[in-house]
Amino acid sequence: MAASMQVRGLIARETVQGEQDKRLTLICVDQGRVYVSAKGAKKQGARLASSTQIFTYGDFWMNHARSGWILQEAVPIEQFYPIRQDPEQMAWASWMLETALELTVEEQECNEMLRILLRGLQMITEPSLSPMTTASAFVLRALASTGVRPETERCVASGHRAEDPAFLSVEAGGLLCADCARRFADAVRIQPGTLYAMRYILSMDDTVLYKFQAEPQIRRELFEFVSRFLIQYLQREPRTLRYIRECFC
């Protein structure tokens, strides 16, 4: 292992380590998930204090010691301060971070994941867009980037086209026609617009991924399916998702 390393990434988690230190989890372009200790970063006025906050995207220099990576320098590129000023936006953005962490591994590039995450964090404060829709779009696209993709073109069970009425089932793995939906207890009928939104999210270039409007019912149906789809994949409910359901849904 190299004695030193420079990475570009996003601080997706920070925890207190001792009285004055932080333990950071970064999502990095080429290295995936990276754990690093920031010595003295909790101390007021410390050199690393402002550049080691959650949501900070930047360049990080670190040395390797017996205890792991030790942060030496950090130069922020973007810190997404507006997110921190709104509790609801903070909650949705935190779900995005937790999902990204769950879907990345150490020493494996995650360029696409980080790219759509950064774009989503930029868009989640956009007044004309719903943070629920933005976060749901990120989670669905992030899952797809790792190969976990629901079927949205044809009925999973019969292979037939299913447009209206159309049903979604997490158990089945996506779209169902009316006849096949009777066989799945979790099948839920959805609006045509919800199916269109899912196809848009899964197919569009990430530069326009979040640039669509959705009516409240479509936003809700999209969120409910995506969140349950994520839970099935992880086999547990993320802590941030539980908080969202308790406070904002």
C-alpha cells in the first residue's frame, strides 16, 4: 500500500473520534469508499475544522500509518452550505449520502455514482423541484449503476407490454400487467406518469437527470417504490430513510 495518497471525493459521513479528532468516510472517484482520520479537526479554530464537514467535496491528501489513513490537507471545491439551512433538504440529502455509501466499496472506482450524487446535491435546493423527487431519482439511478435495476418496459412475469393499468411490485422486481399483479401481494397500481418518470430516470443523461416536474401523487408513488426497492436490496431500512418517514412523509 502506498505511503501517501491524494484523492478527490465527497465527505459522506463524519463521526467523533476521541475528544478532538474526526473519523471521515469519503466517496472518491477512483478509490470508492475511503476511511480517514482527521486529527484535531474537532478543536475550535483547527486548520482542518471547516474542510472536514459532511457534504464537503474537494481534494484530500493523506498519509498511511499503522492505524490507517491520516488526513494531512483538505482543499474544498464545494461544501453545499444551502443544504444545511433547511432541515427537510438536509434529510433528503442525507438519505442520498447513506445510499451512496451503501452502494460503494473500498478500492473500486465509482465515477458515475459520485457524478450523479454531486449533481443531485446541487439540485436538491432548487426551489422549483421537489427534494423528494430529486432524492428518489438519485436512489433509483444509483441502484441501476450497480446493476440493481427494476424492470420498467414489460411485465416481469408475462413479458407483455403493460402501460395502463400498470402495477409495480418490489417482490416481482418491477412492472406487472393487471393479470399478473394478482399473484403478488405487494403489487400497487401506479399512474402512467410514475412509469414515465422511472423510465426517464433510468435512461436520460445525468446532465438532465433531475430536470423534470412531477405531480404530488407521482412523486409519492415514485418514492414509495424506490424506497421499498432499496430496502429489499439492503435487507434493512436505512436510518436516514426511517427519519424521513417519521418527520416528512
